[in-house]
Amino acid sequence: MSLQRVWAWWIAGVLAYIPANTYPMLITETLLSNDASTIVGGAVEIARHGDFVVAAIVLVASVVIPVGKFVAIAYLAVSIQRGWLHGSRQRHRLYEVTDFIGRWSMIDVFVVAILSSLVQLSVVASIRPGPAALTFALSVIFTMLSAQSFDPRLIWDSEDEDKDKNEGRPA
Amino acid sequence: MTDQPIPNDSEDYIACPTCDALYRARMPAEGGRAVCQRCHRVLIAPRSATSLRIVALTLSVTILVTAAAFFPFLEIHAAGLGNRASLLDVATSFRSGTLVFVSVATVATIVLVPLLRTLLLLYVLGPLTVGKAPLPQARRAFRLSQQMRPWAMTEIFALGCAVALVKVADLAQLDFGPAFWMFALLVVIVIINDAYMCTWSVWNALDEKDN
């Protein structure tokens, strides 16, 4: 039952993540140019200016963390549906990391919010949010809900049942 | 996970909230911690004068959030033109069409949820600090404040500011407004506040006052 909810939010999160990467996140208009950049495109641009640390933060927050989270939640849910017994401790660790780290993906949404409220200098420069800001925010929220629906106690349940069986007690 | 009935003695039991292992709760020494053997989650971590400290920190969070929301947060200058934005401007910057949802989410995660959480904690812990009985619905308020925890994103917004500063650096000149420093202080206080709170001790205090 609880896994159904995990999968539902997971699917919604993955679906929202696709347009989040194909549509522009940030639209920059200056006197000379009109430039729409996607999430990855924006990070590449920062790296081109030489700020590799900031580019890495953006890439980690908006690509590595979300994709890693999709994989981690799917792996945990499948491991419980198959009733795997081994590595409960490692799987629990994975759950904790996933649950803790997911919120940090919101960085890019906040960056877009700061830039588009601040950079409003009529014709000199102005920044507008693109449609990806919406789908990306939704994707982060959906995956957070997915991770929260996941009950980590299920990881230990199959181990407990197995122990009960071996000791000849009813599970 | 055994089918033996749990003996009904005066000792309190505590089940680990993440992995369900059952323990006999015994108060660790001041400053010590009781940790789940199986999944290493901290179960009990009492500290001296905790609730008084939390009430103090909570009050400062309330003041700082309110002030930081209205004072200028960042200022920008380029080619003789300038613009300033407060935290509320930032949060409501998505005005067109469906993007309004992003505005709502931003306001909620960086202003409303942190503020509401601290107000709920104040409601729950305030009476306990001065030794009075908890106010009605205190349990529900405390539970709600715990559920809100992952949705308060002040520290994430702080890192977002750093990234935004780098992005604008070659487009225009940036200045920090007073709200920026209040917000920086706020992030530190929120983190300390969360680190200090022992959930089990609060529930325990609520139970004791009830009986």
C-alpha cells in the first residue's frame, strides 16, 4: 500500500523532470542578445566563465541529485517488493541519504527566482523564468513526497520475518 | 517483532521511528545520546535548559524572518539603472500564468513554513518552559511542526543566493541590503535550533504535564 504511493509520486516526478530539462529555465534579454538557457546549458555557461565550483554546484543540485534520487528510490522499492534480505543496513543508509539530499535540488528554482526579481533593468538587461522552472519545481516536490511516502521500516521487516521463521515462531 | 506480550511495568518503551526496533527507554546522562543499535538514529539527546534555549532561538527566528521579508535584500546597478528586491519580491517573482505556482512554493518554503514552524514550537514549548500545562492541541501542533521540517528551505535558499551572485557578477554590480545579513544570521539560528531539539524529550514533557 505505502509502496504504491511511493511509485505514484516517483512516476509523477520522472515525468515532470523530462520537460524540466528540454525547456528553457532562464530567459536573459540584454541590449545585444536574447538568450534562453536550459538547466544544463546554464551550468555550461557558468563553467565557460571559469567558475567551475558554482557550475559543479548547479550540475550536482539539478542533475546528479534528482537522477540519483530516482534510481535510489526505485532500487529501494524493488528490493522490498522482491523481499531481499541482505544489506538492510546499507539500504537504510541509502534511504537516509536520499531523504536528506533531495531538498537541495530546489537551489536552481531559487536562483531563477532571485535573478528574475532582481535583474529588471528595462532594456539593459532583464531575466525572465522559463517554463522549466515550473516543471523542475514540481519534479523536486513530487520526488520529495515519494521519498517521504517510503516507510524505512519495511527494509527491516523482511529481515525480522526471516528471523522469526528460522526460530520456528509464527511470523 | 515478537509475539510475546510486552510486560506492562512502569518502564517506558521506545520504538525507533525509522526502523521499528524496540528498546527500554532510559534517560541518558546530560549531554549524552541514546542511539538505535540497528540504524544509528539518535533516539534521545537531552541537553540542559533545552526548552528555554529553543524558545529564545525561536523568538529570534520570528523577528528575523519578518524583518528579512520586507527590507531590501539585494540591490543591482548597471549602466546607470538600478533595482532592489526584498525577500518577498524574490519569492513572488514568478507572476506570469502557471509560474504563479512556483511563486507560491517559494514563498511557502523560505518565509511561511519557517515562520509557521517556529510559531508552533513557541506555542508548544512556551508553557512548558515556565512550568505550566501545555495549551490545547499542543500535541497536534508539535506533530505538525515536525512534519513541516523538510519543507523549510532557508539554508538551501542561502546557497541559491551564492549561485545567483556569481551568475549576475559580469552582468551588473551587486550590493547587499540589510535583509541579506539578517537572512544569513537566520540560517545559522535555524540550523542550531534544529540541532538542539530532542523530539523525545518534548513528547515526554507533554506526557508528564498531562498526567
